[in-house]
Amino acid sequence: MSLFARTRRLAILSTALLAAGLSWAQAPIVIKFSHVVANDTPKGKAADFFAKRAAELTGGKVKVEVYANSTLYKDKEEMEALQLGAVQMLAPSLAKFGPLGAKEFEVFDLPFIFDNYEELHKVTQGPVGKMLLGKLEGRGIKGLAFWDNGFKSFSANKPLKSLDDFKGQKLRIQSSKVLESQMRALGALPQVMAFSEVYQALQTGVVDGTENPHSNLYTQKMHEVQKHVTLSDHGYLGYAVITNKKFWDGLPADVRGKLEQAMTESTAYANRIAKEENDAALEKVKASGKSQVHALSVAERQAMKKALVKVHQEMASRIGQETLNAVYKETGFDPSKL
Ligand code: LMR
């Protein structure tokens, strides 16, 4: 090859390399955010809000791709995908951290532990919440925030109000030992199942019923295959937003700072809309006429509490007495008073 040809080839090569370098420099950092619920739920809306604010605050340097409704991964798979780095962000329900070895998170599943969102926020937005998120670090996961959903109702093809009603009912639960113990204390038969499979399992009678906040019940159309909904508020369902720690620590500091800001804003947004979204979903369930909605009388609620209080004791060693006491201290909960 002549010197001219060689020089020309080198020139072409360096132009190509330069162009590739430029386009690499401009390519946004992509964050895949996978979740299992509909867009039109507190978590779905908060994830979309985060994507929007992340793009705005970083001037387009970060692109958050939200995959809703288990379109990318189901419950268990998404945890594995995060650890492998196939996705960068999730917001699993607090009931789904047991398989990661973070059993302390199941404290949120304890029946009647929070009376309302104010009590819950004392934990999730305070030092105990921070301590809990910190426990994930050793597992390659960084906990960024807690996002609200809401308080759960029971649904089935009959009203679930007394212990007699629960006897022998196959009820779908999330993968939490506390929820398993809760269902057994009621006399029901718990069945762990991925969220994406619940509608079909209810429709075909694989399970008789389930528990969920109204936003999930309505957006998954569960109320169309459940004749009765009981407003029990017997437990809470909410989320921890988590990311792959290696990915997060590897971000340029300025970008990470902007994403932290976007997360703070998204958390405020999520926790502002969660109750309204659930209240609105309940109204839509009622208006659909597909499910009959029942309230619990004071005596029925008291009987349910009495049956369920033992779950606190039973699960204390799994959750850790220290975590349990820390939560009780924040909320003023006293199991002996149930
Ligand atoms: C469920 O599996 O019932 C919930 O965890 C779904 C969700 O993410 O709200």
C-alpha cells in the first residue's frame, strides 16, 4: 500500500473513531425501571413522574425507560434482573424483600400495625426507614426511597368478614412469611403467586380471593372476577425504590445528584397521590356494580384484630425484635391493646 493510501486510510479511520466517540459522549445513560402494576396506579404514576423529572433535571443526559405491568419481568425475576444489572431500578412491594434476605421489610406486612398514613410515614420517612434501606447495601442494592400505595381490602366470591367466612378459602398472597401467617391465623389457605398471574387465577378459580389496595384491585380488573370486597384496612402495601448499587455508585456525581433530586420529588408526588388514587379506585369499583363492597362493623373489626394479633408474636424472631420495637416506638402501636 502506498504512503498516500495508508495516510488516507488512517484519516478515514480517525474520523470514524471521532464520530463514534462523539456519539458515545452524547448517548444518554439509560435506566430501565421495571414494575408489575398498571401505569394508572400510585407506583405507575410515580415511576413515570421520575422518568420525566430525571430527563428534565439532567438535560436529557439520563433516559429512564419505564416498563409497567410485568412487561419486562415478573416479581421474582425482576429482583434477579436488578442484581445481574439487566435493569437498573425497581420499586417492589415491601412484602417481596424476603427472598433477598431482607426479612426486616416484612414488618410492614404485620396486620393492623399502622392505623393510617401518618403513622406509616413516621417509619418510612424517618430514621427507622433509613436504617431499613441501609440494610440492603450489603446485598448489592441501594435503597433510594419508600413510596406509598395503601391499605388493603379482602376480596373473594363471598364477603370475608368473620373467621367462619375465611375458613378454607384459598387466598393469593405476595411472597411474605408474615402474610402467610396472617392468612393461616384467619383460617384461610395462603397461596403465593406472582402479581401478573392473579387475575387469571381468580377468574379460573385457582384461588378464591386475595388482598390488595383498591388501585391494584381496580386496574387489574380483579373486581370483575370477585363478587365481594371487604373494606378491612387490615394491612399496608407499599414500596421501596431500589437500584443496583454498583450502577448507582458508578454514575457521574453531578448526574447522581440530579437523580437524587428527581427521586425526592417523585417520593413527595407518590405519597401525595396514593390515598386519592386508592379512594378514586374504590369509587370506580363501586360504580362498576361488578363487586359488592362491604364495611366491617366495629365488632367484626375487633374480632379480626383479636385473631391476627398473634402474628406479631409469631413473626417477631423472623423480622427481628429490634426492628419490631423500633417500629412500635415510632407508631405507638401496642399489641397488648388489640
Ligand atoms: C402484589 O403483588 O399484590 C403487589 O405487590 C403488586 C404491587 O406491586 O403493588
